[in-house]
Amino acid sequence: MLCAATILWLDVCKRLVIVGRKHYFCGKITDIMNDFSEKLIAWYRKNGRSLPWRETKDPYKIWVSETILQQTRVAQGYAYYLRFISRFPDVGALARAEEDEVMRLWQGLGYYSRARNLHAAAKDIVARGCFPVLPEEVKTLKGVGDYTAAAICSFAYGLPCAVVDGNVYRVLSRYFGLDEFVDTAAGKKTFASLADELIDKNRPAEYNQAIMDFGAMQCVPSSPDCSVCIFSGSCAALQKGTVDVLPLKKHKTKVSSRYFSYMYVRAGAYTFIRRREGKDIWRNLYEFPLLETSGELREEDLPSCPEFRSLFGGLQVESVRLVKPGVKHVLSHQVIHASCFEIRLSDSAAELPGFIRILAGDFDKFPVPRLISRFFSLVLGSEI
Ligand code: SF4
């Protein structure tokens, strides 16, 4: 009886025949795998990036780096990683920190649930007494999925766990000419099984790093330079002319538009902020009073705007100034069209119900979304 992995491989080989690579049927499956990983590792030894988290076997540092690098390019994440590890050199230091400080260090990276989960999981690890080792145990940490668990277990402990991220989907789908969707359960299973078969069991960490770097540096999403690729003689997508269409995705990301008008309120030396709650974006970060409307607000719209009246009803508004209109802030599933108004109140002792009154000069002590940081810089004319 054939095992699942062999069936998968026969399936892959059939696809290779379809794309005109019949010679693979004549060779052994293990030869194909060895050839792929040998070439990949040789490429990595020559071209791979030297990064601080690759110099360590500490699962905590690897976990932090991999969490930062989800949804973030290495060039952007590098400085964040160094700052984070410098402030929280071990899991205990992170567990003891206040959440606001963790979020402040994460400010600007986006996808803030990553930071909240890191913090919660650090407390969990401290409660357990040690960092988990087996992939199934690592995956029980908050925010840790298959990819991060495989990265930690292979890089820190040398376990043969294959990483499968966007880079890996791209390389495998193109090299093998796989037309499976990468965003369906069935497609994910196929790619995960293939990746598990391909990983070099003797050098899992190096193999994983190699395929991730290869996807990030050589087999890039658009217009890869296939003429200089180590696989130019055997890549199915190149032979079939499908490089630009692979990997296949079934679902298109739906992007919605939202209209935010932020009120930078001044009452003497004070301003007002609040912590965002609920399941919306930027949870637990701070922001100025916000009016969310179905379209952009102009300065002349404010006095008649019900949300504005409800916010400032009973207070003496001295002046209203539109500081910055029409800023487009793009997130993965939303485009925020944002404006910032400066509102001056006559009474320096005024309070805004539901908001924290702070000295404007203390603003940079609070973790805020990048959009708010930009607005604050504009109104103050200073960078945070
Ligand atoms: S030949 Fe082109 S598409 Fe194929 S693996 Fe290399 S870079 Fe990617």
C-alpha cells in the first residue's frame, strides 16, 4: 500500500509530466528531492543573508524575530528586532513588562495583535517554567501557528519541521508547476506535505533558511530574473510560461474604505486621548478623539456634524483648523481616508467624557498607530 507522502509525490510527478518533464518519472523520487535541496543550500551558502537571529539557537530570540518578520520585510523589521531584544533580552523580561511599553516598542510595525500575543505567550511560558520544545507544544502558545512553530523548532532545536510561508508557496508552486490554490485548506495541505517531503532531514535549519531567502531574494513575486536562477533548467513554471500567474489564489482580498476625522484637541497645555477597545484595528493603542463618518468631512461640515456636536456639546470651541486633509493610510484589508483637525477649547480645565486628559508634551509616552504619530508630528511640527 502507498503511504500518503508517496501518493502526493506521484501526484507531483504527474504534474511534472504534464509540464513536459517526463525524465522525472525515470529518476527516483529521492533524487529529485536531494537535487532540489542540494542546489538550494548551495545557493544559500553563497547568497544567504547574515542576520542576528540566525546567529542564535535561543528559541525566545528566534520566536521574536519570526513574529516580527510576519507581514514585515527584513529591512524594516531589523531595527525593531534589535530594539526589542535589547529591552527584553529574555522571556522573563518580556513577561514582566507593562503592555503599553511592549506596544510602544512595536509602534509603526502594524499588525499589533502580534505584540499582544507575544506578551501574553511570554507570561504563559514563564508560568510553564520553560520554553516548549515539540512543535505541538510550541503551537499551543498564543499567536503561534504552523509556520512559527516550524521555524522555532528547526532553527533552535534542529527538528525536521518544514516552514511554509508566502515565499515557500511561491517557490514550490513555480518550481513544480503546481496549480493548487495556496489559500484553500486542500491546497495548504498539499504544499505542507510537499514541503515536509523536501526538507533536508540532516540540515533542516539551513534548508528552511535557504528556501525562505530564495523566495525573498531570487524567486520574488513579480518579474524574477529567471535567467540567472539555479533552477532555470528545471523550473516547471519557467518552461510553461506560468511564472507570472503562480502561485494561484482563490480568494481576492476584500478592501473596504473608512473615513476617519481625528480631533487634536487643545485645552491650554492639555490634549485628550483614549485607548482603543473592541475587536477593531489598533486595539489597545491610543488615539485622539475620532469621528468616523461615511465620507470625508470638511471644515465647514463640522458644526452641523452630529458626532462633532455630541463630542463637544456644552464646551466652548474657540477655533477649528483643518491641519491635514485626505491622508490615505493603507492596511491589508482597509484603506483609511483620514483628516486631522485642531480644535482649541477656551477653557483650559475642560474635560472630555471618555477621554484621558494628558499634557500634550507627554503624548510620546503612549503607544499610538503610525497614522496618529504622523498627525501629531504635523500639528507640533516635530517628529516623535
Ligand atoms: S526559474 Fe524563475 S520562477 Fe523558477 S524558481 Fe527560478 S526564479 Fe523562480
